[in-house]
Amino acid sequence: MKFKLLTLILSTMLTLTHVLAQKLDFEKVKIYEHQLDDVMELIDINELKIKLIEVEKDHSQNPSPINKVRLGIIYHEVALNLSFLSQTEFKGYGRKSFEVLTAQFKASDTPQELLPYICSYRASALSLVSSETNSLKLLSQAFELFKEAVDNYSSISYLPEFLRGSVAENLPWFFFQKRKFARRDFQSIIEKYDNNQEYSNAKIMSFTYWAWANQRQKGKHREQSIIYLDKAIALDPNYKAGRKRAEELKLKMTN
């Protein structure tokens, strides 16, 4: 009886999740992706600093929902790429990102199609706060937010799994229960992309193929890893995504 009840609860949860994702307009989700792409996954430090000034200015002149989300995301990128390099100037940007995105998550004027981006980056921002403050409690809360984002939106957006996998792969080895999401999430993105080329873009797939290969450098997956590294390189002709890392890893593996 207890098993049947548990099965019914899980089935209901999965159905609700599927219905929630179905309510989103895929075309609108992709439109927002294009409007946010220039502030996501920035690896050039100089470009990031210039973009920070630009996004803050746009937000001050027009604090629309999309500009608030752009602000939250650029704060996330600053925290990820700059806060650990400076003891003063860029400290606290992870918290700023989390607060901006949380406010927009709760706002009544937030378009539903922005939620995959808000929820995913909100969880990732909290993980950055946990790293800055050495708080295991906040890290656990971040992964709870990731789970909600993945359950609700991963069928329509790569971002929940991509960001959770990115956080998971950088955790110390003793977080093995959380690190397992890296292998699972990047594999899931590749499978969805294979079924629908519109699911993700070239930049994200370049990072994803590199991340998959980075976790499977030896043994039975080595041949497939090299294939994926070639894909990561081909998808990033201008070195804006995973090409540099993929070339370095391929050289290491083939030598």
C-alpha cells in the first residue's frame, strides 16, 4: 500500500512538472535566450567588465523584467569570473545576483518564459554565495533550487542542467553525491540536443561536449570523448566557448 501511494505521488509530481513545462511557449523561451545570450557564459574578462557597465546603464534607464534578468545574470558572471580574483572590488556580486533574480522571480510582471533563466541562475548564484561564505547549508539550498529548475524546465531549456552540472563538476571530491549530477546533466543535454537541434545553441554545446569529455578521459569512453572534443572545437571558431579547453584536453589525451 505504501509503495502504491509513493508511486502515485511520484507519478503526479512528474505529470505536474510536464504540464508546467508545456505551458511555456518554446518560441518565446528561445526569443529570451537570444536577448540574454550576450551576458551568459562570458569567459573574456575585459568583455565582461565592459558588459557590466553596459547592462547596469541599461537597467538604470529602463528597469524592465528582461533588463532586471540581464542584470542578475551579469552579476552572476562577475561573481564567477572576478570575485575570486579580488578581495574588494567584486566581492558580494554573487549575493547581488541572487537578490536581483529572487526579486524578479517573485515579481508579478515576470513573463513565465523568463523563469527557466531566472530559476537556473538564481540557484547558481546561491552556490556562489555558499562558496564565498563557506556555507554548506547554502550549498544544499542551492541544489534544492537546482532540482526545482531541472524538474520544471529542463525539458524546454538546457540551462537548469547546464548550470547544475557546471557547479557540480567543480565541487571537491568529497561532495560525491552532488558531483554525480555533472555526468548526468551533460549527458542529458546531449541526448536532448541530438533529438532536437534547436534545444541548445553552439556556445553551450561546445562547453557541454568539453565537460562530458573532461569527466571521461580514460577507459571505454575515451574514443567518444575525443569525438566530442572535436565537436566542441568545431562549434567554437572564435574561442568564445569551450574550444581552448577542448584543444588542451585533446592534446593531453592523444599524447
